[in-house]
Amino acid sequence: MIRIVKGYPKRRHDRRSAIIGFTLIEVLVVMAMIGILSAIAAPSWLGFVNNQRLNSAQSQALSTLRLAQSNAKRTQVMWQATFRNMPNFAQYAVHQAPPSSMTKAYWDNLPWQNFDEGVRIVENTEAQPRTTFTQLTAVPDPNVYRVQFKSQGNPNGLGEMGRITFVGRSGDRKKCVIISTLLGAMRQAENSDCNQ
């Protein structure tokens, strides 16, 4: 027995159905919508990125201060956390307290590490809240701010208590780390709370 299978009928090819794609007007409308949405979202995104950089700098400064404090307790000698602004970024270092005579070579050879680009330290000559840690004047430019911790982990005198304040290269939000007690207690704050 032979079985005949009936096939599907062939479709007629229409010239209009063979043309697949978008018209120029459709492409332009989609591009305009993408442009409008990008213009709306861009400021929010830039603000978010700036805030994340400030959060990172604040956390790193707190970790740096705590590391200097714990190293002083562990080794029973004075340790120091040092901060400075460079033209394009801010830096920090943790090291033993320097000798009484310091040269430019000494400061250049510290184990400097960079904060995120786009974040700078608010200098002590700027509007509040600004950095109030001890500023070393005998050091060549750029300005160096420091905090020393004694072998018990407390700051080396009342002058070492204070704050380091960060601001983004764009925007006016400020974040800080504060050493608030003679025992070396530290806390984080932002904007006007840095003044308390």
C-alpha cells in the first residue's frame, strides 16, 4: 500500500513581506527616547557614583586610623596615620612616628596609598566642616595631616583629636571620620554632623 502524504501548499511570496527592518523614522524615535531617558538618569547616576567614592574614602580613612591605633598597641611604640592631597587624588599612609628631623625624601618614601580618584581631603583653610587633624608645617608641599597614637592606643595629646573630611571633586556632600575622645574612640559622620 502506498501512502501519499499531502504537503503544505507553498506560500506566495509577497514583495512587501520580504522587506524586513525598521524605517528611518522608527530608528530616530527610539534614539530620541534613549537620549531623553539618559538625560534624566545621568545626574542621578553621577550622584550615586560620587556618594560611593565618598563612602569608600570614609571607610578607608577609618580603617587607616584603626590600623595605626592597633599597631601602636601591638608594638608598644608610637604609630601615625598620615593624609595628604595630591593634584589628582588624596593619599594615606600608616607608619611609625617619624624622627624629629624629617626631610622631603622621608615623606616621599612613605608607603603612600591612593584614595579613589575624584575624592579630596577638605583643607583646614576651607569652610566647615573641614579637616582639623594636626597639619605639619615643616613638611614640603602638599600639606600633610597626621594623627599619632601612643602605645596605649590613645591619641598623642589633645591636638591629635579632630576629624578628617572628604568631599568629591564635584558636588558639595562631605563625609568625615572623627576621633572624639582621649581614649581614641572614632566615629563617622556626614555634612553638618561632622561639626558636632
